[in-house]
Amino acid sequence: MNRFNPDKLLLSKWTATQPQNKEKHFLITELLRDENGVLVQVELQAALTQRSQWIDWRELRDDQRWLFGWQ
């Protein structure tokens, strides 16, 4: 399990362990918080294609899918 502070995710780099469409490296470009300021989702942008997708930030804890940094 990846351990990190969710408040420091903005502009962090991540590597997908099972790349799709040759998209392996990602950058977190935006954080989505609820009305109480609690982090809900993050926007991941693929370094290669610039395609963005929103995911639940808790998915990044799964070290079978995501590795911290660009590997």
C-alpha cells in the first residue's frame, strides 16, 4: 500500500503498473474537494498524450496499480 499525504498530491508524479494506450506516466494536475474541504478526486494527466481522467484519490494507494514517481 502506497502511503502519502493526500494534501500534497498536487503536481505529484505517478507510474501506472499496467499501462494502457502507451500511457504509463501521469501527473496530478488538479484536486477536487467537497464542500467541507475533504479531498474526493484527483485529475491525472498522461505525460505522453496529455489526456486527463478523474479518479478517486484512494485508488493511488493500490501499489498493484500505481507507483509513486516516474519509474
